[in-house]
Amino acid sequence: MDNPVYATLKGKKMMEDRLAECIAMREDAAAKIREAREFGDLKENAEYSAAREAQSNLEDEINNLQSKMQNLKVFSYTKVNTSCVNIGTRVTIQEVGKKKTQDWTITGVIENDPGNYYISNESPLGGRLLGKNINDIVDIQTPAGATKYKIIAINPGA
């Protein structure tokens, strides 16, 4: 069984819309293959090879989205359990020995957006924080080496 994929209702809608868009693109991909066949010898036909590769990539994306949809677990930031770090919580962490804090919202991979402080439960930081409590110390491996963070607060995400 595959691992669950977490998303809010908004994330689920984004996945459904993208899946519908990809399915609608199938006929166009098939038409490009038919058109490229007319250029002659398929072994040396760059247009045909490119069209087949584009079709293959499209089918891979459709299969990936369908798999994620089958394993989808919808969560709500407003109904999240904040007794420990969970998917949907906003976690305030502080590097041990430093004063500056960081707020990260733990989300699913569909809505992962580190630039806006939304990290996936599958990311190194997000995964290590799950299940932890306020005042717990978490070791995180970064490119610069191991870093220790203390959990300062756990709140509902937004």
C-alpha cells in the first residue's frame, strides 16, 4: 500500500483540475504522433520521437496524479490537533543557542511551498518535526551539517 498523500480541500481541487487538464491533452498528444508519422521513416523521425516522449510524459503525470488521488487524505488547518506537531500545524522553532525563531506550516507534498514557509511532511525538516512536542529538541541534517532546533510553539496552520 502506498503512503497517504495529504492535502487541504484546495490542494485536492488543484490535483483534480490538473488531472482533468492532462486527460484533455491526450487527444492532442495522439494527434501530434499521427502527424509526425506522416514525415516518413520512424527510426530517423525526430518529430515522431519527440511526440512519443511528450505522450509518455503526459501518461506518467496522469498515472502519478491518479495514484496520489487514490491515497489522498484531506485535512483542514482549522481542525488540526495541536497537542503535538501534526500535518496542518504551524510550528515555531528556534536554533539551539540562537535567538531568531522560524515558523513553518507542515503540509502535504501537494501544497509544499518552502518560499512561503509551507513544508511537506515528507521533507527532512517536516518529517523530523512530526509527533514532537513543545520544548523537544530536534536534530536536522542540513548541507552545512547537523543543526539542533527547539520547538517553541505549535499552533493551527493557516
